[in-house]
Amino acid sequence: MYTKEFQEIINFRRSNRAFDANIIVPDEVIQKSLERAVLSPNSSNMQLWEFHWIKTGKELERFVPLCLSQRAAKTAKHLVVFVTRRDKWRERAQWNLDKIKETVVGEPNKLQKSAMDYYGKLMPLVYANDPFGFMTLIRRSISFFMGLRKPFIRSGGIAKQRIVVHKSCALAAQSFMLSIAAEGFHSCPMEGFDEKRVKRALNLPRAAEINMIIAVGKGTEEGVWGPRRRVPNEDVIFVH
């Protein structure tokens, strides 16, 4: 039963670029979908993301030109900006560390010690940077020498960190869109936007990055640009 329901949600979810002006998307739908997005899998539970909900008429109008006046943005009842926050790694690592410490009664057990080392020692090694690139060199050196003996994660600099946080944020965005579909509404993920102006509009720091902006509304037939075409499964699915 549940497999059939999920397949219906997958089939229903389409990128719709023109929403019905007469149909309102209740705030409760967006709130619930954002809460579901928060439950998405993410790297090391660091949750280096933010979701900015644009809901008032004035703000929606302000964001239309920032989204290059795409029709999806013009007709959207809501916009949600998915943002990566690599710069919050210290705060989120400490949050995880504090949550683990709350579970400790007396002396920490082996699993608790390992978890505390993970967030107290490993996460600073993974995410810390410096003006001279010493931390990047350290990470690459560790990866190289450890990788000579056994499979080992290939850490690097800021580029690697950006990939990690964007993957996690994209997972949250997908959860959000599937939730919107489950509630009977439509969405359109947009990559066409002026990132600098969007960051300025949201008062975001330099290190924050826009992952995508998702428009939400009740889709129309004209908002779907033709049938859903995919290359053959055998071109993308490989069994080893």
C-alpha cells in the first residue's frame, strides 16, 4: 500500500512553471513541509543549512526580479530559499557535542567517547580553514598517507566542504518538494537567480551560499512543459 502511495507522489511531483493565481497554498502546508525537510539525511548530522520562507506579498514581489522574473517566481504563492551555512560548523558541532554530553551519566561509555571525539576533534579537522591553507594541506596529507594503506575519505579544502554541504541541502530540498507533492500542490526548483542580490536581500554572510530557490503553488497544465522524458534506465542504472 505504502509503495503505491509513494509512487503516486513521485509521479505527481513535476516542475511546474505556472501556478494558479486563484488557489492559495495554506501556510500549514509550507510549515509542515519545512519541518519534514529538517528531518532529511545530512552529513554527520551537522545540519549546515537554512530554509528562508518568503511568504508575504511584498517580499514575493521583491524576489521576482532576483529570480530573473521567471514565471514560476511571478506566479508562486510561496518561495523557499535553501541556503548552505558552512560557516556555522563550529556552532553545529558544539550543538551535537552538547546533545551527546546530555546522555552521559557518570563516566562516558565507549560509544559516547567516540561520538564526543567525533564532534570535538574530527569535525574541527574536517571544517577548519586558515588564510594560508595549512589545514587544507594537513587534510590532504592525512588522506594521501592513510589512503596508501586502506580506503580512506579524501578530504581537501573549501571546494570539498562546499560539495558536502550542498549535497546535504539538496537532500532537504528534495524532501520539501516531495512533501509539497504529498499535500497536493506543486513546486519548481530554480537555479536561475542572482545569488549576490538574494544573499543581500536575506542579509546573509559571505560564506553562506544559495543552493536553490523553490517556488510553490497549485500548478496548471501550461506550467508543465511537455511529457517527463528521461534517458533509458540502462544508460544510468548499473548493477555490479
